[in-house]
Amino acid sequence: MSSKSNACGADARIVESPTRARWLAVSYTIAVMVVLFAPTPSTVEFPEEWQMDKCVHAVLFALHFMVWAAALQLFPRSLLFACAITMCFAVFTEVVQGWLPYRSADYHDLLADGIGAAIGTIGVTISRRRQSRDNAAMITSSSAAGTR
């Protein structure tokens, strides 16, 4: 097996099987739910200007988008579907956090989730374009070498 990266920047072995990629996406989604729904100790406080919570949300949801983009890469409009899944999941997590007595819903978290999804979209788009360009260059060079 090769160690090439796919369009999402992930190791190709992880996503060469669509089923494996989808299991990875579902597993990651469950892991994020555990993190976001777990009680947090009140002793962990960051200075307000750090906005550490928002950074965590952005990173979690950028990665969420990326694993779903990899899981859905065989479908047309996979980026649109991955974005829809990620944003629906973001709304779901905020609603559930609002119901939990030890958590709170925050529209700023939802905004950070959306920013994370946008960052993931940009990253995957750049990666896919770079891969397409590299594939085109490889095809051109191999066809040029074959005509000699």
C-alpha cells in the first residue's frame, strides 16, 4: 500500500475504502459528542481574552468537516454534503448542550463551529486542487515520456 495523501490530506490507506472512511467519520463524530457533552470541571478557567473554547470549537469542526469530506469524496458535491452534515451537527450539539444542566448553549460556539467548517472547506478545496494539478502534471509527464 502506498503512503500517498488523498484530496483531504489524509493518509490514502485510511480512505481508500469508502466504508473505512465513513466509519472514521462516524467515530470522530461520536468522539466530538463525548467531548462536547461531558461535564467540564469548573476549575478549568482560561482568561476571557484567550477565547480558548472558541478555538477548540473551530478546530473540532474543521476536522469534522475534513473527515466527512473524505468519507463522502466519491459522491458528487461531497463538499456541500460534508458542510451540511457539519453545520447540522453543530446546531445539534448546541441544542443538546442547552438541555444539559452542566453545559450551556452559546451562539458564539455555533459561530466558531461555522468558522471551523469554513477553514476545513478551504483546506480541503486547496488540497483537492493541488492534487488535481499534480495528477495532471504526472499524466502529462508520463505521456510525454511515452512518446519519446
